[in-house]
Amino acid sequence: LKVTATVLQNTYSHSVGQWALKTDFANAGITAPVNLTGKTVSIKAYIPTGSALTAVKLTFIDNTGKKSQGREVSNSAKDTWTSVTYKYVDGTTDSDYTVPGFDITNVTGISIVAIKNSATAASSETLYIDSLSW
């Protein structure tokens, strides 16, 4: 899947630009919510040469809209497929940020977040995504 979108400055970290693609399980034909306890979710991400994207991460969304974000997976080597994974453990281990009360047993969607570190302005960036699995 080729996704091209405009990265916008992050509200909390002004030197980071990002965009997110949300996969809503119910709209994708997956019976939701999904219990991802103990599961490692993974995708393959490909950043083409010329792109200013520097990393990708996964975010889980529960049935109340609370989120748990995995850590960034750097992709400094352009034109190569990189595995991006996230396994929720306790809301702190391997988590960039988890909203208190997030429920890993009731996940209704996953967002794929494309990140442009050292961003100074919005720009159009492309990311290729393949093989969402858990």
C-alpha cells in the first residue's frame, strides 16, 4: 500500500512532523474488538529514496479511544523493507506513551505513524506499507 500524506508538526514535540494511517478493524472486515494480549503486531515499511521520513511506529486504539504507542523504529536506510513491531506489555515497556486505562483486550484499531524527525515545516511524504499481522 502506497500512502502519501502531509506530515504536520507534532503538538508536543515541535521538531517532529508526522502523519498517521488508521486501520479500523470493523471497517476492515475484522471482528472487533481484538484481544492483543501477548501478541506482537508487525508491518513491513518502506521509505523511498528522497523521502524525509526517518521512522515509523505503531499505535493501538482501544474501544474507548485510548491509545498505546510503540517506540519509533528508525529507517535510515532508504529503499529497504523494515519490520516495525509493537508488543504491548504493561504500558511502559517498549511503549512511547500509553494513556492510563488503555485496554489491550479490546483493541478496535491500529495506526501506522510515519515520522519525520528534525522537521521544520510540513511536507508531503510517502511510505509503503505491507503485511499487517499479529
